[in-house]
Amino acid sequence: MYRDTMSLLGPALPVVSFLGRLPTAMCQLGSLLLVAETSGSLTTAGLAGGALAAGQTVAGPVIGRLADRRGQRGVVLAASLANAVCVAALVVAALAHASTGRLMLLGALAGASVPQVGPLARTRSVALVRRSGADDRAVGTVLSFEGTLDEVSFVLGPALVGLAAALAHPAAALLLAAVLLATCGTAFALHPSARAAEGGGEERGTGKPAVTTRTGAAERARLPGAAYALRVTMVLQGAMFGASQAGITALTEKLGAPAQAGLVYAAMGVMSAAVGLSMAAVPARIGLPTRWRAATVALVVLSLPLVLVDSLGALYTVVIVLGAAYAPHLITVFGLTERTVPASRMAESMAFLTSGIVGGQALALALSGRLAESHGAPAAFAVAVVAAVLCAVLSWTVRTRPPTPDLAERPAASNSA
């Protein structure tokens, strides 16, 4: 299946999309380390990092919406270059010991200008598969592949930041991110596949290309209630990430091995990426709603042992096993969104999911971090368990169905029938 997927996408698109999304994974931790080192204040670093996360959470869906309305090429090109400039400006300001307010402003601008390469790459890849006439199994395969690229980027990104901070300075990592944005972000924007998402793929269930009217189409296409529930479950997934990160940090510090925190989190990401690749082998007869429910049950069952962990070995074991449930949940929610929302709002919806993860992670990290300081790591891990339970409640109560095509998205062939 992956050989067929690569033949559809071509060799260049996965490479430039991966390198184009890598800076997003680098900037959050990179900004925290940079500002902490240059200002000497963890509070200032937290405020700058929080502003970056807030900017990305709020502006991500807006960039996706613009891509739906105007096409990806111009939007991604402008955002990539703007993001490179903003990240470089944040580095300069931090090295110049700028005020907290200025650092927060630049952090917010850096977050708001993130070009959303990950969600837009999903939109392109799905459109290419749909246009080829491939079945839903092929769509699932490409979503599994894109999910794996995300997981690898979010493991490799912080690792590169940590390596740069250890060998040189955190500023080096952020400057590398700016270079990747300017080069690979531009390459992704100008790649010929950008045109694939402009026509909306294919009309679901017909195998025919869907010809959309871009002007006003995104406004007329209404989102079903299930689409909003899927966004909420991604916020909860992000909350699990944030709470787990706070709990892991608190427990490794208590055990006298704070340097292990990043390795534990990376091990979880590696397991998630490996399981994500295997999702393409799930039989087609097991539908997406069933996969969603199974994934959320796994999140609940596998997160419960977190509150009982009291040793480093047990922490590694429990977190790695839990990582096996993350990718199936993420990939399934992206797949359900692709089936649920109108084609004219696909990029916006994909960006909402990614922004929801970022926002949920930031909020949960702030909340569970305080809980961990006051009541220990189990309190932070309890937040992850609660988020998992809420994900399960949504998966068992929400009903998803394909959108009803509106006039703007009906195939042109139907007019001549």
C-alpha cells in the first residue's frame, strides 16, 4: 500500500512537506530554551512560549481557511517567508535582552504565521489520492503516512533543539528553523501538488472529480455538528500530551533523573510513529467509527497505569505502551474529518485539528504543571486520564456521516446529464 501511495505523491512532496513542518516542532521548545537562557527567567520563557502557542492556535484555522478560498500556493509561500522572518526576529530580540512584552509579541507573531504545512500536506495528499480514483483504503494509507511524518517531526524537532542547545546555543536551533521555513516551506508552496487541493478532490461516492466554485463556496458549505466534536477530541488529545509531559517531567525530577524526561517522551513518540505506519494494514471492513471507539478505549485503559507509576523503568514501560494508542486515535480523527467536512473547507478543518492539539497541550501543560508542583506527578497524569475518558465519551456518542454536497461542490458532469 505504501508503495502505491509514494507513486501517487512522488518522491519530492513527502520530503519537502516533512522538512517544512519540522520547524513547527522545533520552535516551541526552542523559544522556551532561548528565552530562558537569555533572560534568566523561566516565567518570561513561559510567557513567550505561551504566546507562540496561542498565536498558532488562533491563526492556524485562519490560514487553512485562506488556503481553501485562495489556494495553497500563495498562502503557504507568504506564511513561510513571514514565519521565517518572525522566528529570526525572535532570536535577535532574545539575544538583545528585549523586554518581556516585546518577546511575547514576537512569539505570538511567530506562532500566528506558522504555514500549517502538516494539515495542508494532508489536504493535498488526500486530494491526489481522490483524483486518482483510489478507494477509501488508499485514503487511510496516506493519512497513516502523514500521521507518521507528524510523529517523527515532533520527536526529531525537540531532539535537534536539545542537540543544538548542548553543542552551541538554543539560538542556533531557531535559526535553523528559520532557514528550513524559508527554503522547504517555499518548496512546499511551489510544488505542483498545490493545485491538487484547489478542485476539492473527487465527489465522495461517485469517483468523479468535484469542480468547486472557490468564490463563496467555503462560506456556503456548512459544517456538521460531528466536525466540531472531532475538533474537541483533538483538543483533548493535546491535553493528554501536555499533561503527560508535565507528569513525566515532575516524576523524572523526583527520581533524580531530569535528563530522562525528553528521552521518555521521545520513546513514546517513536512507538506512536511505528504503530501509525501499521494502521494501513487494518482491514477495510473495520470502519472509522469503530476504530475511533476502539482507539479511545485504548487511551483510557493504557493511561490509567500512569497514576501508579513510581519508578523510571515503569515510567518508560507505561508511556511507551500508551504511545501505541496515540497514532490510531489521531489518524482516525483525521480520517473521520476527511469524510465528514465539505471539500471546500478541508484545509481549514485539518488546520483546526492541528491547532486544537497545540492549544490543548499548552493549556493542559500549564494546569497540570501547577498540579504536579502541588500534588506530585500523579495529579498531572490524572489530567491525562480525564482527557482520555472525555475522548471516549465523544467517540461513543457522536455520529459521523459524509457531508451532503451543496450546489457549489456538485460535479460539473451532473449539469450535462
